[in-house]
Amino acid sequence: MEESEDVPKDFIKLKSEKLSIDEVSELVVSPYCGAVSLFIGTTRNNFEGKKVINLEYEAYTSMAETEMKKICRDVRQKWPSVKHIAVHHRLGVVPITEASVIIAVSSPHRAESLEAVMYCINTLKASVPIWKKEIYEDEYSWKENKECFWANSEK
Amino acid sequence: QVLVLYFARSAELAGLRCETLSVPREITSLQLWEEIVKVHPRLAIIRDQVVFAVRQEYVLLGDQLLVLQPGDEVAIIPPISGG
């Protein structure tokens, strides 16, 4: 039997455990690819002068996975040479400085994977039903991505 | 009867995460919102900031006519903040 030809794959995961950069990049590594590009979204400890104690993420999980698959499909249309795509997003409590999202894309040459990773995170922020709650010392706030077209920006 | 799902701020205002609701089979998205607000009046304050996801497709609150099947999922989607 012939060896697997390294069929392009999408690896999408929502999980509450700590994300692993090694794990995500290893998912997309391929002998046919000279480039793996990574984006890691980490949690900041402050917002507008307020100290962030904790962050919590929740998701409409079935739809989030569907939207993430759509993003992968779009990536493959725009950058056909892209090989593997991995998008891991953490849910639940995420301590400060830990990763909330890791995106990895492999391609034969670097331009496509770099562009595809940027497209993935920008589109994720605009379309994937995941919500982040920042908890401060004496209050909390549901964040709103500026990419979200139905959020009210300043009127 | 549709399954209404509440997330983030809308879940806090409604006080629950999901419930079944009886609504007409054909209804505009705005009318559907108004039906939900009848049950959970506190949701009214986020009216300008939410969209629906009906069978996992985003729908704006407005005149769009929805044709609902029993058991369809309708989710209230406050502004998202993933990534």
C-alpha cells in the first residue's frame, strides 16, 4: 500500500485545558512544506488601567466549530497551496499570559502560510461565536471584538 | 417549538442558558426577538447589540422571514470576543 500522501487536514479544537504550542505546530508539520506559521493569542493583565484578575471564555461550541471549518475552507480557496491548518481555542478560565488561541498553518513556501494565519485570526474574531469575560477587581466586562459587525462601537 | 440558546450577557439577563419556546412556524426575526423579550423582559436592553443564529446561520433582527421547524436551534448572539 502506498504511504499516505499527506492529505491536507484541518485540526479544529475547543478545549478547557492549557493549549500546547508544540502540539499545534506538530499537527501541521509536513515533509512537503517549508513553512509553518503560527499565531498565539495570549491574555493580557490590564485593560484601560484596570487590573484583569481572570478571563473566562464560553462558546456556542457546535456553531463555533462550523464557523472555524468555514474559515479553513476559505483559506484553502484563497491559498490553494496551504497544506494543514490547526485552530485551537481555549474555553473556561484562562490565566493571564496563557494562550487563548493558537493557529498554525503549513505551506510549501512562507508567503501563503503567513497570510493564511493572519486571515484566520482576523476572520475568527469577526465570525466565530466565542465570548470572553474579563474579570477585574470589583467588576467584570463582556468584551466585544471591533471586528464584530453587530457590536455597538461608540455612537 | 424551537430551542432557544442564550450566551454571555444574554444568558445573564435571561437567567438561563436554554429553553424551548413555542413560536409561529413563520415569523420575522424581529417578531421572534419580541416573543423572547416577552418571556425575558431584561433582554430588551441588548436589543441593538445582538443577532440571532438560526440553525447556526447568523440572522439580523429585522424583517427577514424565518421558516422554523420543530426543534430548530435559535441562539441569541451578543457581540463576540473570541481569539
